[in-house]
Amino acid sequence: MGVLQGIAKETGKTMAQVALNWCISKPNVIAIPKSDRMERVIENCQASGWRLSSNQMEALNEAFQ
Ligand SMILES: NC(=O)c1ccc[n+]([C@@H]2O[C@H](COP(=O)([O-])OP(=O)(O)OC[C@H]3O[C@@H](n4cnc5c(N)ncnc54)[C@H](OP(=O)(O)O)[C@@H]3O)[C@@H](O)[C@H]2O)c1
């Protein structure tokens, strides 16, 4: 299982939500997710308002340098 998939399972979020949350947790980084599918727009909106743990952030930083 990949890092992103593992953290998605741990947090009960989708891989897209974990990836977006990781991006926007970084200073001076924004994300502009675009989707033609309403369910994905809603999914992407729910990528904020919660925090990954420091261990999860470190694992993602390592995996996606
Ligand atoms: N990239 C830039 O440099 C730039 C600059 C200025 C403005 N923008 C604006 O920023 C927005 C995004 O641009 P982009 O170039 O990043 O868009 P993009 O690559 O053309 O589209 C985003 C892709 O991500 C997929 N996606 C979105 N949410 C997902 C999810 N939850 N799970 C899986 N796949 C998902 C979409 O698929 P589906 O549609 O099938 O869901 C689509 O294929 C656009 O509105 C664009 O106009 C971008």
C-alpha cells in the first residue's frame, strides 16, 4: 500500500483529500482544485478543516519530495 493510500485509510479521508490537505498545510501554498464532477468538488471542499498528524506530514514530505 502506498503512503498516500495508507494515510487515507488511517484518516478515513480520500487520497485526493489527503493530498490537498498536505499541500495547503504548507506555508505560502494554495491549491486550486478543478473538477467537472460535483461529487469531486464536494470531496475537494472537505479537504480542509482538519489536520494531518506530524508523522503523517513527515511521511508525505518524504514520499513526495
Ligand atoms: N494550473 C495552472 O497553472 C492554473 C493557473 C491559473 C488558474 N488555474 C485554474 O485552476 C483550476 C485547476 O487547473 P488544473 O490545470 O490543475 O486543472 P486540470 O488538471 O485541468 O483538472 C484537474 C483534474 O483533476 C481531477 N480531479 C479533481 N478533483 C479530483 C478528485 N477529488 N479525485 C480525483 N481526481 C480529481 C479532474 O478530473 P474530473 O474533472 O474528471 O473530476 C481533472 O482531471 C482550473 O480552474 C484552472 O483554470 C490553473
